[in-house]
Amino acid sequence: MVKGLSDSGVLFQAIAKGSEALAHGSGWPENVEALLAELGMATGINRVWILQNVEVNEDSLVHDYVAEWVSSPGYSLKDKTSLRMFRVDAGNWEYWNLIESRKRGEHQSIIVGDMPECWLRSFLQGQDVKSFLTVPIIVDGEWWGVLGFNDCEREYRWSDDEIAILRTAVCPLSNAILRSRLHAHARQFAILQRITDSLTWEYSLVRNRIWLGGHSVDTGFASTGKKRSPVRTLLQMFHPNDRRPFLQALQDYIKDESGTFRYDIRVRRNKDWIWTEVIGTLERDESGAPVLLSGIALDIRRRKRDEILLAQQARLDPLTGVANRRTFDRLLEHHMLRAEETGADLSLLFIDFDKFKHINDIWGHGVGDMALKKFVNICSDCLRTEDVLARIGGEEFATILPGATSEAAVRVGERIRLAVEELNLLLEAGAISFTISIGCITKTKAHESADDLLLAADKALYRAKRGGRNQLVKGG
């Protein structure tokens, strides 16, 4: 046994005391020195230390000397800058052999004097090491670092029993590091929850069980007395229109597993439907079978409002709130195709303000904008829900009238024209009025495309302008 040990019970007792210190208070890394001190005093060696892997690649490794206990200050290596964030390349074969061994979970017990002349022997002798033992630290299945024991006074050969006992000291150390990670993640997620209003979720495909925010979903009972599936229970929280697409997207992700699963869905909260982004990843077992889906759910109401606003800005005229030219072109193509397929009537009104430049020049653009908005209000009163009003230019508008015959389209156009003619804008300087001209066209076999219909309506509008304005002209 090591100097100062009468039996293995002393070493076990040291590990127990050090483990208790790690399990209480701040844990890792604040309380790790208590464990190192217990191990150092129990073994009677000069230095107990921990190296943490900072960066591990196939051809290089970066270590950091993060913790140490020494029997006297003269043995301390804390102030050696060469041990802080030091890099080792695969070309340094002596040290790289140790690294590969540690990756496999193997310990090293070495007498420095027995080593051949090499870089590693010189490196250890520079630290006054005569013999050492290193045990790899494995955290969550990955090689995290090294727990080391240096004797600077003797060439001590560790027995198998001693090594086996000291390897157990790594277990509480690994657990403390893992707990520290989990606490850090919990703090980070608590911050995320405060900022984004989110919760965690897990779905076990093996147990068919769902957890939300760490709590298992209550399966409940149906009226038949049969227990409902937790998945079915959860789906009741989703908007009926979103359930089937969500399940299909989830099944596709489990099948292909490309990247991270993301899906926007409406979830019931009290009496409201809340837009929520579901984000998750898939875990598989050793055979490749999917076993667990887990992730977070984010409240994205603000983002959805922004998306809706952007979508409206992309398809609506910002001043009047009616469809813009791009939306008009798309909808006209749609109604043209529908009229072709069903044989239904389709009419179009092309509308232009008369002498609108005069209004802007005399009264200013503010009054011109007011006139445009008043015109839109008049159209809203005269048009049906299925009709489409669009601003296609500065003072040019177009109206799609699905199902409207030529006679019906003329009646609608005249109703709008007369309402505009009778309108007076009351200003401090007096009342002003304005008029519009309209070109009206109804689709026939001669109009094979939307462009044909637009051209015919534009020609009719041109004749209305040349004929004296403030009138509706029907095109052919």
C-alpha cells in the first residue's frame, strides 16, 4: 500500500469524504480541491491534479490544468503558463500514445526513470515527477480529461487494488461535472423561458409517453372507460386544422431525420389559440431504431404577427389597403383560369381618376391621398365580398368581378362612378370634388389570356377619357 495506508479502508474513506464535498454546496469546480486533498493525504503523494480537454481533434489536443492539490507549495504547478491551454499534436508520438490510451478509458502507471530518453520523460522530469498514475475522466460517455497522481520523492509502483480503488474516485468527479452541466443548462433554459416563453418536451417512442416541462401528460379516460393515448390527448391541444399536417411532418422527420425538426402549430392556451414553434431532435438506440424525441416549444405570437404584417405588405397597397399590382395579376390569372374551366362570366373594371394631378398640385398630396382613400371606401360599399379591388398605379384602380355579366358589371361601375361624382371633400379652404373614368370589359372567347382582357379594358378606359371623362365605356 501507499505510504501512510494501513489498508484500503483509508482510501475508501478519503474518497467518501471528497465525494460528499462535491455533492454539497457548489460542487464542481468549487469543491473539487476537497476531493483532491483527501486523495493526496490518504495516498501520501506530493501532487494530485486534473487536466480538462478543451479541444479534441483527430490530430491535435488542447489541455488545460484546472485543479491541483500539493503536499507543499514547492510542488505546485499552478503558475506554470506552459500547462495552461497547452496543445499537443499527433506528431508528438510519446504523448499521443498516452492520449489514445486515455481515450480508450485506460489508466497509466509509469516510473519516469524506466522510460526511454524522449520528450515526455524530459517533460515529466522538469516537473520533478519520479512516478505517476493517471486515470481518465469519462463524462456522459465521452473522455473529458484526466485525474493524475504525481510522486516527486519516490518511484512508487501502484498495485492493481490501489488503482482499482482510485478509479472509483473518478465516478463522483464525473457526476459532479455532469450535474454542473445540467445546472448550467437549466439556468440557461430558465433565462430562455423568461425571454421567449417556452417549455421543454419529450416523447418516448418506446413507452409512448409525453412529458411537458418535466411533467408527464395525463392520459385521462374516455367516456367508454378506455384509456386514451397520450399522443391523442396532446393532439386535442392543437388546432384541428394543424393536427394532421403536424403528424405527417413529424412522421417524415422520424423517417428521414434531416437536421432539426421545426414546425409552427397553433396550441390552445385557456380559450386562445397560441402560435407555437415546436423544435426537436431524435435519439436512436444502438440498432438505429428511434427511441426519443425531445426539444422545446416557443411562443411565437409576435413573430407570426410580424410575418402576417410582412405578407400583407407584400400583397397590399400600403396607402389604401387594397390589393397591389402583383396580387391583382395573380388573382386575375386565377379567375381567368376558373372562368375557362367553369364557363362562368368574368368582368373587369379599369378605373382612373380624372385630372388627379390637378388635385395634387392645387390642394397637395395629402388631399390627393385622402381622395384615394375615400374612393376605396365607396368601392367597398358597392362591391361584393368575392370582388377584387386593386390599386395598379398612382391613381389607377382595377376591379375583378367574378361571375358578373356585362350588364351587371356596367351597373356596378355606374354605381361607383355616381357615388364618386356626388362626393365632396370638406376642407378648411372649401369643398372639393372629383370624378373618375371607367373602362368595362366582360370576358369572351376572344380574350384568351389575362393580358387580352387587360388590353381590352384599357382601350375602353382610353375611349372614356377621350369622350369627355366622368363616364363608363364598355369595351368589346
